[in-house]
Amino acid sequence: MKFPAFSYAVPATVAEALELLAADEDARPLAGGQTLLPILALRMASPGCLVDLSPLSELKNIVFEDQTLKIGAMVTFAQLARATAHQANFPLIYLALKHVAHVAIRNRGTIGGSLAYADAAAEMPVVVCALNAIMVIAGVGGARRVAAADFFTGHFSTAIERRELLTQIEFPISDHTWAFEEVSRRPGDFALVMAATGLRMRDGQCAEARIALGCVADRPLRAPAAEAFLSGKQITEETAAEAGQIATSDLKSHADIHASAEYRRKVGSTLIKRALLRAAVEPRL
Ligand SMILES: Cc1cc2nc3c(=O)[nH]c(=O)nc-3n(C[C@H](O)[C@H](O)[C@H](O)COP(=O)(O)OP(=O)(O)OC[C@H]3O[C@@H](n4cnc5c(N)ncnc54)[C@H](O)[C@@H]3O)c2cc1C
């Protein structure tokens, strides 16, 4: 199908992009276009104007300062994968990136576009939840910072208001060891279920665990009861399996044409166990 008619604006700065969005209720930001353009072609959306963010170099920086990795919203998956200097400090981002789509999509798709779109089957939402990232959201009146835990508000919806832009994602450094597990039908396909786990170990016992699940609900989920259960315990086959059970037993998972709710619960539990055992043997930084 052909795109619906729309006008096309190319701002030179973020401030100009925000003014364009504020001035036209029907305007929408265009990032890598890997989701938005297929949606337009399928006539599932018909914005009056697309505000192209691709010239905005302000949104394409990757900077490490104040023990925080700051990634501009228009950084593509491919650009992020090439920024290997950060791989040692932020391994989870790189473990998850390997599962994101295919080369052509990674070349244009952006981390900001992925987070703003908030597909429950996308990897980056799970990563930002596990890493306690902060989303920087700008509007004409200034910027605000939203924790990952408060950013995702439901199916394809986030804390970004219509006239706002996600401009940067901030990842505080952590000394956890990390693992990421995913099941999809084929490499590069959207996930059916995924789990990210982080462990901070002291004297052979878990001092802090982080567990995040994706594709089991309308938004990425942390598993606080399972995280608390692991505190002070060794990570063994038994404790890892128990944590997986605790994380998924009360889960009201969703079913769709790809997988049943029961499948997502069972596989989610298994992926958590596997990721915990893997994180437990990762070398510390
Ligand atoms: C065949 C296929 C397979 C894929 N597989 C995967 C996969 O396995 N894992 C995965 O994670 N993704 C996958 N994707 C999606 C891909 O990663 C997209 O690139 C991503 O979802 C959207 O990023 P984008 O930069 O292309 O955003 P766009 O398509 O340009 O925009 C997406 C939405 O976000 C809004 N938006 C974009 N940037 C901003 C911003 N800075 N502030 C506010 N709103 C903004 C847009 O208005 C639009 O509504 C796949 C896509 C395709 C076509």
C-alpha cells in the first residue's frame, strides 16, 4: 500500500523539532522509520506531518561521564554495536543488541525509536529496566527525567507526551555480572519471551539481584519478589529455578498468535534460571 499524504519537516536543532511538534497536533517524530514507515504503508497511522530527527547530531552522541553512559536517542543499533569501548562496563546492552532484528534494520533503527515505540517484544525496553536507566524527555518548556520503571505505561505507550521528544538515555554503571536470554522463532525475529539478569555477588552469596522479563506483559517487568528471594543466597540450580518460579507464578502473561500465556510463563521461568546461572559464572569487571 502507499503512504497516506503527509508533509515533511526537517528541523536543524532539537529546539526547532520541539517547536514543530508543538505547533501541529498532527505532527509525529520520524527516527529510523523502521517501525513508523511500515505502519504508514499499512495505513495504521496517518500523521499530518513527519518531523525528521535524522539531521539532529545533538541526538547522536555516545558519552561516558560521571559513571554514566549517555546515549542520544538517534543513536542507531549499528552505531551502538560499534561503540565497543563501552562493552566491558555495559555488557547487558551488547548481549541484548545481538538479538535486535537484522542488519538492515539495525543500520537505521534507533534506540530512542525503539523505546518510544515501546513494543513489548523489543529488547531495549527490558535492558533499560534491568539497568535502572533514566530517560531524558524534552519539551518546549524544558527537559524532565523519567526512571525506566515509570517510563512504560502500557501497550505501545510511554510517559512521552505528544509534543515531547525522548532525547537521551542514561545508564548508570553497575558492578553486576549480566546475562540475557531470549527465545524467538528465528534469529532476528521479535522475541517470544526474554529475560535479563544481573548479580552482584559478595563472598559467594548474592548481594543484589536484578531480574527483568520481556514479552510477558504489556510492558517490561522487574521481578522484585524473586530479586529479594535471592538476596544472601548462593546461586545454584535450585535457587535459580526457585527464583524463576517466584518471578512467573503470579504472572498474568498475555497470549497472542505467537505464544500462549502458559508458554510465556513456563519459558520465562526457564530463561530466568538459565540467565541467573550464566550471570553467576561471568567474570566480574
Ligand atoms: C522486520 C523487522 C524486525 C524487527 N525486529 C526487531 C527486534 O527483533 N527487536 C527490536 O527491538 N526491534 C525490532 N524491530 C523494530 C526496529 O528495532 C525499529 O527500528 C524500532 O522499533 C523503531 O526505531 P526507529 O528508529 O526505526 O523508529 P521510528 O520507526 O522512526 O519511530 C517509531 C515510533 O517512535 C516515535 N519516535 C521515534 N523517535 C522518537 C523520539 N526520539 N522521541 C519520541 N518519539 C519518537 C515515532 O514517532 C514512532 O511513533 C524490527 C523491525 C522490523 C521492520
